[in-house]
Amino acid sequence: MTSSTDARSLRVALLGTGIMGAAMARNLLKAGHQVTVWNRTPERAQALAADGARFAADPAEAVRDAELILTMLLDGPAVLAAMRDAAPELRAGTVWTQCSTVGLEALDGLAGFAAEHGLVLVDSPVLGTRQPAEAGQLAVLAAGPAEARPLADQVFDVVGGSTRWLSEDAAGGAATRLKLVLNGWVLTLVNGTAEALTLAEGLGVDPQLFLDTVAGGGLDVPYLQSKGKAMLSGDFTPSFTLDGALKDARLIAAAGEQAGVLLDLAPAAVTRLARAQAQGHGGEDMAASWFAGRP
């Protein structure tokens, strides 16, 4: 953690103002940092002007004079494309906190880009969805050189409730590897909840009875109750989109194959989430996995 005596206002360029990025930007602004925002859909970044952010029309404008760059985009290709567009204004020595979940293969490309441009890369995927992002309570998983920590921690202390530094080697992928393991568990919970409720419905059992029966016991999990409630109420307001969950499921399945371990649930999650996406639910919350149980 950064001591109060070390803290100061930073010039932060935040690329990607979706559900997570917008919440992170607002919290950084509330903490007194100077935040310039860019998003591929300009309206999403422009909306943050009311909170005090400076809007940039392109990534190069966003990173100009930035002391720290934070990327929070959908996937590795989107991150790399944005940083390539920013290249004309990048300065060697700038700290780059890469907070998206990009997977191991894409991380290699991002690390190579950072080395080419002299950026100090911190691989820092975050665990959490809309509510913890808005509350500044994300869990930050970080790997990067010690020289980056004084600036990076000032940002992580604002957007996150905890930071776990895992390695001084961002390119080694320690943070990304742990994030894939954690997201695999999240997807198991979400898809397992959807299947249990679907089975209950198919067998003529009130799905709510399942949730009520396990509530407070050894089989209960807060995520089961929250996602189950969303499924049964039909409230699929995105906290984390099904599109994003499908992307993560594919990254997890690929990582398992690369590691030489046999995974059954990750490939099944890809199939299930892709089915719900094809039904038109990609932009809804990942709880829309519920629809995959319907023809």
C-alpha cells in the first residue's frame, strides 16, 4: 500500500470506459487524480466529462503527458490495437498497468510491445464486476518491477480493496495465470447455477426452492444466490457481460490445453455461453447463461 505521504495527484490515461473502466475512472477522479479517457465508442468516454475527466479523441491524445496508462478493454487484441494507436505519443519509462483479462498468448505480445517502446509494464488483471468496481473494491492481481509500484499502488489503492503482488516479472504471467484460475471458478459457479435451476424447472421443482434449501448451509455461495436471483427475476442488467464471460472461457480452455491438463468444464462453458450468445444475449449479464438451457 502507498503511504499518505507518498500519494499525489497523477496524470492517468485510461483506455477503455466500459462497465469496469468507467467505474475505475470515476474513483480515480474522486481521489484527485487527473484522468484522460478514451473509448472506441466515444460517447462512453465523453459521459465521464461530467465527473471531471478529460476526453481524448484517440489513444495517442489520451496518453500524451500521462505518468501512468491504465488499459481496461475487452481482450488482448483490443488492448494491443489501442496501444499501437497510442504509440506516437508514448514515452519510455511510463508505467502501464494492464488491467484487462487477456490470456497468456496475448500477454506475450503486450510484453513485447512494452519492451519495444520502453514502457514499464505491470500485468494487473482485476477480479470483480460492476458493484465492486463502483465501490473501489476490486481485487488487483499484479506482477511487475519494483520501480513501477509507487505509481501503480496509488492507482490500485483507489480502484481496489486489495492488491496481491505476485512477481516482479510482468511477462512471466503470474497475475494472468491466477486470474484465469479465478475466472474458471466464477464461470463454474454461474453455469452451475443456471443448470441447477434449469434442471429444477424441467423436473417440476420450484427453482426458488433449490435456492432456499441451500441458503446459509455448506452448499451455499453468495454468487449462487445473487446470480440465481437474477436468473429467476429476469434481471440481466450487465454487471459483467456474457460476451466477456465467453471470451474468458475460451482463454481458460486454451490455457489448459497449453498447460497439458485435461479440462472438461471450461470447454463446456464455451459451448454453453456461445449458445446463449447466438440467442442474442451477449450484451446481457453472464447470468444469461440461463437461456442456454432453452432450445
